[in-house]
Amino acid sequence: MSGEVKATEAPANGNTEAEKDVQNLLSELKGEGEKPEKESKPEAADDEEARIIAAASKLGQESAAKESKESKPVAKDRQQQGGRRTRNYRDNIKSDLTSQETTDDPKEIRKQVEFYFSDSNLPMDNYLLKLVGGSANEPVELAVLHTFKRMRRFQPFSAIVEALKSSETLELLENDTKIRRKVPLPESVNDFLDPDVVKVFENEAMGRSIYAKGFGEETSSTQLEIEKFFAQFGPTNAIRLRRAYDKTFKGSVFVEFDTEETQKKFLELDPKPKWNGQDLLIKSKKDYCDEKVRDIQAGKIKPGRGRGRGRGGRGGRGGRHGEDKRDWRDRRDEDQRKGFRDNRGGRGGRGRDPSPPRNTVEKDSRGVPVIKSSADDKPSSGQKRGRDEEDANGSQPSKKVDAKGE
């Protein structure tokens, strides 16, 4: 105890024994004198005070825990972000990507990891894109990949290492602890999600992609069941469940097959495939996008503003403006000749086209016309997605809808 402790004088007629007790207590507090052999009354009082303090502390902890528990539902439903309260819709994603059985199948392992680094996923996967540094092609820790939802079923860890040693598109580095692409992404691909770059890869995949609708409401097995359904019609590069702004499943998907020939054979099937005995609306992705453009131009649906594209924000990463009326194959061929470059200015936005007129049809990074829901006037396409939420290549996820097939 800091400072000197002073005793109040005992009255002249006070009890002598009580006065001695007080003096003994003062001596103990100062570190003076010897400890009494028997517990004195002041020490008993100290014990009582300690018990009171302990009880008060316990009560305070219980109160704090109760207050924290009561506040959790609010924190779950809403998050404080940039001074605004934003709703968390992740609970609307029903598909469970961790329900598959544990396996050490090398073919399944290679298929999953190769998908993560493929052109069908990596340019759209913001998390992985940062890890590889875009075209820098930095190696990624295998231990990090093993934390992804779709990777946890592959056991033991050594089976992953062995399976990837024979990959045709990936290579192991640093004592087999890291992995990267054998062929890096084009130099124009940065370490951030660029809508223009995504559009280039999506245009390249347009000719082998289809749109299908009629899959009903989402359950915990919907993602995996849809993947199994399309696997019977040929190899796929990605299967993406389409979601509204609030993450609810729209009942439709985009499927990217491995080749244009496989896509054509699927579209020519007669009779058309059914989902649980129900008819599906099936068309090419290009036809779907063209129909949306016509509906927007006819005023049947509202065009969206593309989630900030072309506004000069975030370092001027907005996309090219205006509708490109060329055939998608011509755009793809020109992009490939340019090495995925365009004639825009730097990242700051200099040298870019002016903002488009309001009646221009905006398209998202996938080339899909951006529309607004008639119910809530919210964008219903072009949303960011998690790696393991919705997309897959047979059994693989994709960042764009989902994916993080995590």
C-alpha cells in the first residue's frame, strides 16, 4: 500500500485489547512486526471483504456475458460498415459444400485444385487473385487451399501433395508446400478483381456456356445435386448458381462446358433434360443475354447501373462504356490478339470513354445485362460471391457466383 497509514486515536476509556488489534493490523500493512500465530479479527474482516469483492466481480462478469449474448443476434443480422448498417444475407445460402464424403482420390483432388487456378475461376476469384498476385503468378500455400470448404474432404494432407505431382497445369514448389500455375495469367491481369478482365474471360467462354432455369428452391444438397445432374451430359468447367442481391437462389444456373461441341450437343438434346420430372427452360448463354438486352431496350425491365462501374471510384477501375455490337467471337479474337489489353489509360482512369447515356444497356463483368428487380429495385446480377457458396466444376466451386467451389 502506498503512503503512510494513520490510525485514529482510541478513546481514553477504550478497550485495550481492541487497540492492540488495530496496532497489529497497522504493523502488518507496513510490513512491520511478526505475523500473529492465530488469525486476528481484522484478518477475518479482510477475508470477508475479499469474498464480497469476488462475489461482486462474478456478478459483473455474468452481467457482461448476458449483455453480450443478448446483443449477438443484432450483430449477426446487421454489421456496422462505413457508418452504415448493412444486412448480412449469407444465411440465405442453403447449399452445404462440406457434406461430401472424405476421400483421397487423386483424380478428384487434381480436378478441384486445377479448377481453382483455371481461367474459369482464378480471374474472378478475388481472394486467390490477390494470393497469386495476378500475372505475377506467386505460389500459394497448399495448407491455405486445404482450408477451403471443398478441400477439407481430401484426407490425409499427404494425398493432396501426391495427387498434384502429376498435374499437367500446376507445379509444386518449395519442398512441395506451395503450388502455382505452369503458365501465368496474361500480363494485363492485376491482383484485384477487374471487371474488364473478367469480361474478356467470360466472352471467351460464351460459346460453350448455357443458361438453364427451373431448379426450384435451394436446399442443403442443391449445389451438389445440380453438379451431378450436368455431369451426365459431358465435362464442365464451371457450374454457377445464380443469386439475387440478397443471396437467395434464383432457380437458374450458368453452365460452362469444356468445349463448344459439348455445349451444342447439350442444346440439341431431344427430348430436353428434366429436373426431378419437371421441364427446364434451356438456352445458350448468348441467347439469354441477347434477350435481356432486347427486354431492356423495349422497356420491359429496368437497366441497372452496374454496381458503380464507370464512376471513376476505387482508382478508376470502371469498365468500358457503351454497348459493343460486334459478335462475341470478334471481341474475343481481338482481345486475344491484344493479349487481353485495351486502349484505355492508366489505373487512374485517364483516357477512358465518357459515361454512357442512361438508356445504354449496362452489362456486368460476365457480359450479362444488369437489370433491377421489380420487387425492390436492387441489382439482381453482377454481385460478388464467395468461393465456396455456389459455383463448381462438376464438384468444383467458383468465386463468381459463389467462390470461394470454396
